[in-house]
Amino acid sequence: MSGEAKTPGEDPWSQWLLHRRHGGDARFQHVMRAAVDRYVERVLDGAQLGAGQTLVDVGTGEGVVALRAIERVGSTLRVLLTDVSEPMLRHAEAQAAERGVRGQCTFLRCPADRLEGITDGSVDVVVTRSVLAYVADKTAALREFHRILKPGGRVSLAEPVFMDEALAASAIRTVIESKPPEGVSPFMTLLHRWKAAQYPDTEEKILSSPIVNYSERDLIQFAKLAGFPEVHLELHIDTFPSPVRSWDVFINSSPHPLAPPLAAIMAEHFTAEERQLFERSMRPIVEDPKGISTDRMLYLNASKPLG
Ligand SMILES: C[S@@+](CC[C@H](N)C(=O)[O-])C[C@H]1O[C@@H](n2cnc3c(N)ncnc32)[C@H](O)[C@@H]1O
């Protein structure tokens, strides 16, 4: 991680979710929230929740999935919100209190692959969004989901697929290494320094990084290994006009909680001259109204057999 300043009472997860995800920019925060809302609706469609059920939202963050589930189902839904981040659990609890639904919620601090305090076969639905990406043993987490589900219970989840970003970082490294140093453009070197600070850039590092070492097909395999015989997965790849057009937002935001923002990477790894050179080349690309972003999100549904 970078040498970013830490706000007291926060951790890397809350720093990213509450600040760095949108680079402190209200307009971009609004755009991000709209995107998250779309993912959440899709996860809850797959959950097929009913009145009187119990839902677990694993790695709840701000509580967006759980709180939207309560909005959809109403006062009979019981919700357990889990996370490894104490600041995020407190944040989600405050959100629940603000909406007057605190009484329907239980907050548990535990990792996705050890859902301590949740008894076997006790819940109807497990949902999670953008959490397994940060869990090293995804099969162990899915096994825990299987353990706590009642027979006939369902998992509905959404996870980003970041593998392509790491392969791009690795490809830039390969190009640089294949040329004599004098044949490599200074911009290319800086581009690699930036990308490699946010994503693993060698085969060895990619294989050992939980964020990038899986594809949609691996997730199906993990779910089967965890005891779900019936699995449905959809990969959604969306390209759209880039939502970031401001250089300030671009350098102060980052694509995932463990990635430092470009501003921190430049401060730590670039000389003043390199920063100027990089901004001169990169800024017109960021500010180009024809800029395109790509989003790769997988949605997985699975049911625990009835008996
Ligand atoms: C990208 S955020 C997603 C938050 C939320 N699910 C959402 O949809 O907005 C990742 C969340 O996973 C949590 N997390 C990270 N590692 C975890 C783990 N091993 N087990 C459970 N939660 C974890 C973080 O604290 C953070 O709240």
C-alpha cells in the first residue's frame, strides 16, 4: 500500500469505501453509487427473498445490499450483516438506525471463510458483493455459505473480474523487458510503474493474488467444490463512456480497496520530472470525451439441495 495518510478510526476498507473510491468528488460518488445500486438490484433479484426469511450479507461494507433487501421485503426480514472491518460495521449500523431498521439487523465481525456465530442450516439466503475478490480461499468461504444455509437455501453474489487488468500490467512489463532500455519510451516505463502498483504484473504474483487469480469459470468450480451441485453464472461485460473526466478525480481515486491512487504512486515512485511527463501524456487521455471504461462483473446463483 501507499504512504497515504490514515484517518483515525478507519482501516483500508473504510478509507476506500467512504473516500478513495470516488476520490472525494461528489459527482463521481453519485455515478459510483448508481453503478453499485445496479449490481445490488441484480444480486437481490437472484436472491428471490420472501417475507419472514433470514438473510446474511457477507462483507456488508456500507450495508447497501442488506438495507436494500429490507426495503424490498419489509419488516419481516431478519438480516445478519458481517464484515472484517469494525469501522464499516459501525457505519452500516448507523445507516440502519437512520432508516429505523436497526431492530431487524445483527452485526457480526468475522471473515467470509469463518462465519462464527452463525449456526449450521439457519439462514434462507446468503448474499455478497465484491468480497470474495479479497478472500484467499474462495472455496472455504463458499463452504461456509453452504454450511449456514437451510436445505433449499440460496446464494446470490456478484464479484468483479480483475484478471484482465493484471494481464494488461504483465503485458506492459513483457514489452518493456523485451526491448533494450534505450528502446523503451519513458512514458511506457511510468505507465508500467503505475499499473504494477495497483495490480500484480508477473505470472507468479498473479497466481498468488486473490484479487486477480480467478476467472468466472473458476468461481463455478469453487461453488461446486463447496457442495453446490447446481450453479448458474452470468458474466456481464459492459463498456461505456468513461465516468472519470477530471484529472483530480482520476489521480485521487483507485479501482479497488487495496490499490493506492495514482497521486500516491506518483508521490512515492516518480520524480518531479517524471510526474510532469506522465501528466502531459496521460491527462489528455483522461479528459478525452471519447474515453471508454470497461466493467467485468460476474453474477452467481446456487442452491443448497433440499436433502
Ligand atoms: C469492495 S467492499 C464491498 C462492500 C459491500 N459488499 C458492497 O457491496 O458495497 C469489500 C468489503 O469486504 C470486506 N472484506 C474484506 N475482506 C473480507 C473478508 N476476508 N471477509 C469478509 N469481509 C471482508 C471489507 O471490509 C469491505 O467492507
